[in-house]
Amino acid sequence: QWYQRRVAVGWPDMLKLSLSSALTTVMLDGCDSIVIFLAVFQEVATVTTLYIFLQISYVIGAMGSGMACATTIIVGEDLGDGGGMRVKHSIALSVFNGCIVSFIIGVLVSTFRYEIASLFIKDPRTIVMFEESCVFYVLYIPFKIISAILSNGCLTATGKQRFSTIFSFLAYYFFALPLAAVFFFVFSLQAKGGVLFYLVGSIFFTVACGIKLYKMDFIVQTADVADRLRRTTSQQLNLLAMKKEKSTD
């Protein structure tokens, strides 16, 4: 019974964190299905090319998620220790690491774009379309990784993960999705239109998360974390006291 009460104390906060993170992931993954759906109305090579880019994005996304997890831990520790300036330093360091990793991946993708496309398909039209769209995709890589660091890493660590959900919806569905329809059906950009959709959405998402973090007062954030820790510790001590009383009786 003591264990059940202890779980119930932290359940609302855990639920809000889980739902916000899950909704952000679902909305970002949903963009893939929407882009492929729009690409179906183009030539077949467009769908195949975007499929290749999506496979690469899954690998890059996994790297971004790993870096975001590390950022969450580091920023969370800094907040818990009361180091407001250290939080800014940790965020800047995480973004710098993201830039370095993005640069390396971008160079590799750009250099071996023909070989990468040939691994998936031998159709000359698809390979040419992949190579032509690769310029925009290389520009998209740093924004994909850095946005993951800022949203899933920094904002989650500071307890502002709900803004990631709001920003991702506005960036991809409200802002970039109408542009994707224009790229596909007005300018007939084929696979370039799909890649530009991701590029525009990720830029908006990254900038929004960056502005939100820039405007944060991390001194206040560390005070809030300390207050939450005191309240949580007090609740746990009360539960322990109740358990001892029952065991004594």
C-alpha cells in the first residue's frame, strides 16, 4: 500500500511528460506518411527517392535522440545542482556537438550520395533525383539533430516539453505542410519538394525551440527544481513515516 501511494504521488507529472513526448514523436512521424501520400501524385521516382531519404532520416533521428537523452541528463543534473550558468554552457556544448556530428554526416551523405542511392535501387531516374535533392537534405541534417537536442533534450529537462508538442505542430502542420503542397503541385519540384518540406519545418521548429530556451531564466528554473525536490522529498518522508507507524502498530 505504501508503494502504491508513492507511485500515485508522481503519476500526474510522469503522465504529462510521457504524453507530451509521445505526441511530439507521433506528429513528427505522421509527417512522413503525409509527405509520402502527397508524393504518390507525382512520378514513381519521387516516392522511391523520398523513401530512401526517410531511411537515412531514421538513422540520423536515432543519433539525434541519443544526443537528446545525454543532454537531458546533463541539463537535469545542472538544474538539480543549482547551476544556472552551467545549464547555458551545457546547452551550448550539446548544440556544438550536434553541429559537429551533422557536419560529418552531411559530408558523408554528400560525398557518397550515388553509392547510397545505388544501395536501394538501380533505377537511373531515381538515382539522379536523389543526387539533385541531396543538397537540400544535407542542409536539413543539422536542423534535424539540433531540433532533437533542443526539444527532446533541453526543453524536456527543464519541464517545458509541452512547448515541443506545440512548436512541432505549428512548424510542420500549420507552416510547412501547406508549402509542401505548393512545392509538389504548383512548382512540380518532385522529391525536392518533399525534402524542402522537412527543411522548412525543421528550421521553424529549431528556431522556435531556440528562442524559447534563450528567453528562459535558468536561475528561476533551478529554484523551481529545488522547490519541486523539496516537495517530493517531503511527500516521500511522510509516506515513510506512515509506513513506520503502521509497522509499529
